[in-house]
Amino acid sequence: MREKVLERFLKYVTFDTTADPASKNCPSTEGQRVFAQYLVEELKSLGIEDANVDENSYVMATLKGNTEGVDTIGFISHLDTAPDVTGKNVKPRVIENYDGKDIVLNEELNIITSVKDYPELVNCKGEDLIVTDGTTLLGADDKAGIAEIVTAIEYLMNNPEIKHGDIKIGFTPDEEIGRGANLFNVEKFGAKYAYTIDGGIIGEVQYENFNAAGATISIQGRNVHPGASKGKMVNALHIAAEISNMFPANERPETTEGYEGFYHLNDLNGNVENASMKYIIRDHDTEKFKKRKAYMNEVVQKLNEKYDNRITLDLNDSYFNMKEKVEPVMFIVDIVKESMGQVGIEPLVLPIRGGTDGARLSFMGLPCPNIFTGGLNFHSKNECIPVSSMEKGSKLIVKIIESYAKRA
């Protein structure tokens, strides 16, 4: 599996599939459409006859079962890469037997991945580590997930003595811009349970994620010549600063971890006349999440009383904690943990401090925990992944599939 998953991954990262949040199309970029078609042809070449892609570049396929009475399960990854850093002209490099020290990604541009900044690198010492040239992201999020799924499917096809039920394969567009599940046809997919292969370091298995909401606060000021503005000017920027200061400094992303929620001001634009603030609200606990939204409404209401209703709030839920949908079928997480032990992986059960396609799919009727890809430093030019983590990812998928058959 090692050679196969590495070969696939190095091929997949040559496709530029950077998502575009400004686009209203699905997929948001043409590169995703090209990559989706490539994957369909690859799956057909392996003998998956029903591999298909729809007009929105959702790829689906089925490995037919070879035994009866087994639940149909699925494995899902996403085609796109994050728009934070370009995914065009990716130049991956394999560092054999990594020495655990700082990595010079690009000597000419003096781009370095330092152990000081990324201390988790010490755990990769002795591994064959795939890195970038420092000018792009790598694309392990989530092309490593796709490579691991396809390699596992190929292994099962080449080893028919391994008993399994029907296995569904799904690759989605635009996950990185929050649209991956928008047009996912759960009924067509046909799985009873599924797993997204979209996590980070090896061992991660996740069935809890944030409840999430997005908010836009619009402020209408009044601009008057500063030399004659007393009692007349209303500075929208000062109101924005006042709003920001009303949210606790210890409840921001940079001051929280684990199960701690936050308010995050991630965009601020404007001038004296008009200002706009964009917030995201996150919390694992449903009641705390509701209180955070209520507090934001209270802040706006209080300042509207002070500033004569110059502030409007547009607050909308984005996704919810999948824990509610997974806990009733918790055995699907237990199977993953047991399978990890069988392939020599220590399970690392952590809450996701973010969202996943699996969260939305769980609320669409498809319970869908998240499993590691093995990568580190996603969404950055310092992204990297050990080859052995991808290899173990493929082996884990095979073992999970075997476990379902044995359970039946």
C-alpha cells in the first residue's frame, strides 16, 4: 500500500483545486471538475463500474459486497483545497528519514518550517516526510484522504478473500468554503453510516464538532467635517471598536482551546460613514452556543439604544455538533478505535475545533464521524504529511471494512 498511496498522492496534488469563496458556482473552480473526472476514470480503471460524477462534481461509486447481511458504509473526502494559500503548481518533495530538525523548504526565498514554530514535527523524526517548496500548500487536506480511500478500495479488489459489504465512495467539492454537503445526495449515496477521511495527525477520530453561526454587524455612521463635527458626527469605526470591546478577550480563538467556545471577529471594513464587522460564533455545548447568540443580540440592542438604531445584525446558524446524531450509534466510533488498535495506531479522540462535512451529513441522516488523514499544518505553506501515516490510513480503512463484516 505504501508505494500506491504515495504515487496517488503525488499525482493528485498536481491538480489545482483551490476553492473560490467568491464564486457562486458548484464547483467553485474548474480544477475541481477536472480532478473529479480524473478520479471517476481512475475508479473505473480499477473495475468500479458505477463510478460517476454529477453536474456539480460530486463523485460517487460503489465497491460491491462479497458477503450478505453487512451494513453499507461509506468513506468521504473532499476535492478542493483551502483558498488561504494557492494550490497551483504544487512541487512536493519527499524528505527520507527526516532528522527532526528545521526544514528548509525554499533556500532562495528563505522559507523554513521550524521545529520551534511547529513542535509537533519532532514526532515525525525518522519518517519519510512530504513537504512543499514553500510557495504553495501541499494539499494533504484532503487529497491524502482521497488517496487513502482509493488505495484501500484497490487493495480490497485485489484481495477478494477479505469479506465486506457494499462500500460507498464519495468525493465532494467546496468543503473548504463550507459547501461540501450542500448538494450531497444522501439517498443516492446509499450508505447507512459513513466516515469522512479529513482529520489531522495520525490517530485522530472525532465525533464532536462546534455548533457554528456567522454574524454580520452593519453600522451606519454620520460623517461631518471634523472641524465642525461636535454633536453631529457619529463615527461608525468607533462604534465598531466599542462593539469589539464588549466581547470578552478571553473568549477569542487565540485564547481558547479544547471545548472552550469563542467569538471571532474575522473581518472589519469601513470608514466614518459605514462599517461592517463579520463574526463567527463557536461552541460545542448547545446551551452555551444559544447564550452566545443571545449575548450578541443583546450587545447590538444595547448599543442601538445608545446610538439611535444605527446598527443591524444578520445572524445565521452554519452547522451543529454531530455528537447529537452519532452518540445513538456510538458503535461506529468504537469500531474505528478497535480497528486502530489492530493496525498499531493509538486512538486520539478529540473534539473538532471547527466543522466538517460529516457534521452536516449527520444531520441529513448519515451519521458520519471524522478520521485522520495524517497531515500537519493544514492551510499553510508549511503543510506536510508522513508517508507512513497515509499508508496506515489506508490499512485502517480496510480494517474498518473488515470489522463491519465480522460484526455482521
